[in-house]
Amino acid sequence: MSKIYVIHENDEWTVHLTKRLDELNLPYELWHLDEGTVDLTKEPPEGVFYSRMSASSHTRNHRFAPELTGAVLAWLEHHGRTVLNGTKALSLELSKINQYIALEKAGIRVPKTIGAVGKEQVVKAAESLGKTPFITKHNRAGKGLGVQLFHSIDALKEYLESPAYEEPVDGITLIQEYIKAPESYITRAEFIGGKFFYAVRVDTSKGFELCPADACQINDLFCPVGEQVEQKPKFEIIDDVDLEQIAKYEAFLQANDIAVAGIEFIKDENGTVYTYDINTNTNYNSDAEARAGKYGMLEVAKFLGEVLEKEKAVASGV
């Protein structure tokens, strides 16, 4: 029987989806790809394959899960299976450089960014950027990995030689211009089935550990940008969005075969919008959703069910 296959490496981030799949009585199977095999002599089963592979898998000791997933997705696509968030999406999930190039190609503004390998090259990249303050981040990241704010080259040099320095898993450190916002928040737009679902305002006054998942724990807080007197929720679903900008994002997702994603952006003091991250393994904050009465994983489960029904209809010749 044809079913939904969920490809992932993090049980905590998957249980919210499986609960919704159970709720809708949809047939599914989990493929946990922290390790495994790809048998190229066999054909994959029939079904709908949805990848939730994460760029931060190495932080959970699943260092080669993305590479294994890339092989599995290529195998599935070769055999013409229905794959949601396939090889194109994975390529963007694993590299912010790939993200920025694809975004610029689509006419979407990104912050000035330089990639570097090696500590000396990281310093040279920061000098070449010629702007302070600036931030560093990991090219293969997720969960705000490697995000640090620097006000000088000397501060960067000190950090690179300190125990606090964390080597990026792919070796590539990004030096990026710091976008100063008039208020301490960023916005994350969520898309399901390639269509806009909702936007969430994320408070950054206490740092840039922006993972919305309930399972995420905030330990190290980076990039403080001021104190906020009034206590507000860190995640808050909002209605005020730029529909023209949303349309650009939808066209971008369609062009890159991305079905489910969260896209993060920030607005500077002049009102200019900069897009700086695409999360193809998107998660949702339960408190924010309960307040708004909108539920991302339920919508994802419904979308997967619709795709499965269409596939069954095609297979039966209806």
C-alpha cells in the first residue's frame, strides 16, 4: 500500500508531525537516516517521500545523515518517486552560500557575505568586508550555530584563538554585514505546499538562537541588540506581511522545488528587507500557534495526505 515516508534524523522534531498524521489516520513510515544503506540494485517503494533532514544534524552526533539523505533522495528521484523537499532543497538546507546565490538569482536581497576556510582567511574576509560591526556564522548551520557579533577585527582575532571558537562542520565560516533593525526582532514566513501559511515575529533582544521548536534549548545567547522593557513572547504569529514579498518567496520556492520551508528576513532602519536564511526542515512553536489558532504541523500533515491521494488517483487511472 502506498504511504507517506518521512525522512529525518531527529525524533523530537518529528513526533509533532506523526501525531498529526495519526490524528488524520494517514498511513506513514519513518526513515531515520542517521545511518543506513542505499541499495541501487532495487527500486524504492511506492509512496510520497517528505524529507526533514536538518543542517544541524551533526550537533546530535548524526554527522553523515545529510550525505546519506542526499544519496537516498537522488535514488528516489531517479526512480520517479514523489519527493517533497528533495535534492534541490537539501542543497540549500546544507549551505547558506547556496541559499544566498539562489536568492540573489531570484532578485531577493541578501546581506553582504564572504565565505572563508581557515582562520587567517576568516580575518582577511572580515577586513575585506570593510564594515563594522559584522557577524560570523557557519555555512552549514541551523539553530544559530556560530552566530557571533563583532565590533572590531581585533575582537574577531581574539575569538578565533579562544576556546569559545567552534569550527564549522564543513569548514566554511561566513563573514556577514550586520543588519541593524530599528526594533529587536526578525520575521519568519512559513510556507506549506509552496504557499504562505503564516508569519511569526521572533524577538531577538536576548540573542539569535531562533529555533522555534519546543525541543530546542537556549544555552548560549549571541548577538545581543538591546534590552526590551516590556515582556513579550519570543515567538508571535502576526498578520501584517508584505504580500509582494511573500509572492517573491513563493516563486522562489517553486523554482527550487521546495514544498515546506521557513524563510527568515530582517528590515533595517531604512525599511530595506534582507533575507538571510531558509529552513527546509521547518519547525513551529506550539505556544505561538495556540495563541493564534494556527497549526503548522497539522497543515503539513493535511498537505501530505492530499499529495498521497493525488498519487493514488493517478496510479489507479482516475
